[in-house]
Amino acid sequence: NKILLIVVVILSIVAISSFKKETAYFNNEKNTEVKNEEIKLAIKDTSTGNITNIDLEEYVIRVIAGEMPASFEMEALKAQAIASRTYAIYKMKSSKGTYDLVTDKSNQVYITKDAMQENWQNNYEYYYNKIKKAVDETKGLVMTYDKDVILSMYFAKSNGKTEDSSYVFGSNKEYLQSVESPESNFTSNVSINKEEFCNKLSLSCGEITVKSIEKTSSGRIDTLVINNKSFKGTEVRTKLGLRSTDFEINILANNIEITTKGYGHGVGMSQYGANTLADEGKTYEEILKHYYQNINIEKISV
């Protein structure tokens, strides 16, 4: 009888222990799901100064609507969803103020449903549902490198290559290196009168000379000398409002004509390149792992 009693007690302990482990696992999973669903971002409207809290996934919908053409391929929209969600979480984790992000391009462009309706008119329902589908099917996914959420930079159009982050932001991030980008060439031209050109670059205006041009491996201008004054390509782009740092300056009698290739800072994912890859049959995972090197795609952990 004693032996039988001992066996019964041991079996009872094992059963209770197993039940507790299963229950704990279920609760952890449940808590994780709730936690992800309840992630809220504090967004500052740069036009009004108001700060509002918004659900992460709804924020991503509104960012895609502001950042990427809704007519793009679904896999490109999914890639954008993960890039935008990753960027938001990165900023949220590093935020020390009263808000996490702002609504303009200094972070990510974020638009309201009213703005979507104005932009899309009769296509509003179709485009909104298309973007929501891309967000829903990638819900909670972010990019990580060495177990940390990455700074998922992206831009509109490349000149055929993306740029190494060290040339633009001064930090050499291993996952933001230069890679080929397949979109068709995009060039633009701008004409600036000499006086405006000199004023914006704080030059004494006379005969204008451009020399000592140093380029990065992607063909963008790293440094150059204008009228014996040294500039970073990024500085010239900002001061003159150019579309990229891949530019060529032509000096005419009264004007300066500048031709640029690409659109944006060039670091990370090219949105038009992503759409080209999607059109070629690439998945969102293949697109992201092309533009962001050696990253993982996994569920949020905050």
C-alpha cells in the first residue's frame, strides 16, 4: 500500500508540473499577442504641434499611404510595411521625449484618412484595403541585426546603386551598405541663377569654379571644391535642394544648371527598386534581404 501511495503521489506531481508548464506557455503566448496589439506610438503633428497616441499597425498603414505609391506591387508594399514598422520601433526605443515620431519626412511621412481620400478619390476604398492587406499580412514583423531592431532607412529612387550609410549619416552600419538597385534611371534638371547659387552656398560670387570632385563607390559625390571652398556632397544637396548627391554642375553665362540622378539620400531600400524586384517575382523577404544585409525578419519584441 505504501508503494502504491508513493507511485500515485509521484504521478500526481508530474501531472501538475506538466499542466503548469502548458498553462504558463499559453499565458506567455497570450500576453505576447496582447502586448503586440497594444503597442502605441506617440506621434507629434508637425503642422499643429499636437501629440496623439496611435496603434502601431494603423500608424504603418498611414505611413505607407504617405510614403509609397499605392499602385505598387503587393510584395513591395509588404516590404515597405516592415521597413516602416521597424523604423517606428527603432525610434520608439530610442525616444526620450514626450513623443516617438513626427508626421513629416524628417521621420516618416504620415497622412490622415482624409488626405488619403483626397489623394485617391474614387480609388480610396481599393487602395486603402490594398495597403491594409499588406500591413495585416506582415503584422508585427520587424528587421533585426545582431538581435537589435535596425535603423531601416529607405528612399525613393536610386541611381542604379544604393549608398553606404557612412557617406550620408556618418555611421557605418553593417546592414546599410551599397548594393545594386534595378529601377530605371531617373534624372532631373534644375537651373539656378548665379547669385542665388552663391548665396545658398555662402560664396563670394565671381567666376565660379568646380574641381576636386571625389565620388563614392555608388557614383554619388562625396566631396568637391567650389571657388576654393570644400563641401560635402550631402551639404550641397541640402543647401541647393537637390534630389540626390549624384549631381553634375554646368556653369553657363548667367545660370548654373545641375543634373541629378536618383531621388533621395540613397541609403537602405530604394522604393522604386523594391517595386521593380516585386514585379520580377521577388518576395518581400527577398527584397528586404537584398537592401538590408544579413538581417533577420522576426516578430516584435519590445
